[in-house]
Amino acid sequence: MVHARNFGIVALLALGVYALPGGGTAADLLRAALFVVITVGIGLLGARFYVENRSEIYGLGDQWRLVLYGALAAIVLAMAGTTKLFDSGLGTLVWLLVMGCAFYALFRVFRQSREY
């Protein structure tokens, strides 16, 4: 019953965006607000992860910590430039390459942290 109620609420909001004048502006406002909430949530999650694992992160050593921070920075920059990069085929390829290299670097840091 709860799922039907939630579906009804979403359908009513979608109808309002479609039928009412200015619905597109309201949808853009809602999308921007949702983006801000998600971005703040990811930032808070990252801060909590850092606080809980600070000693392990410092235990990596300077070189691997640099790789970790560089990979995270590459992911953030690639996500920020997603709309511009996806406008062309070469940009999409660059985005995939950056994300692939960054996730590989994160994997290598993880493997390094598990070695004795």
C-alpha cells in the first residue's frame, strides 16, 4: 500500500511538471536542489570516511597517499565535466579513460594497504 501511495505522489508531481505552466522551471529548481543535497551527502560521507580511517590513510605513506588523493581528485573533476565531455565522442573516450585510470589507482592503493 505504501508503494502505491509513493507512486501516486510521484505521478502527481510528474503531471504537474508536464501540465502546469512553468513546470519546466520548477523541475529545474528541484533538480538543482537534489544535486546540492546529493553533493553535500557525498561530501559528508567522505569526511566521515576520512575521520574513521585517518590512521590507515597516513599509514599508506606519502607516495600511495598522493595516488589516493590524485585518483579522488580525478574522479571529482571527471564528474564535474561529465556534461561537457559527453558532448563529443572523443570527450566520452577521455571521460572513460580518466575514470578507468582513477579506479585502477584506487584499486592499487587498496591492494597496497592490504600488504604486510
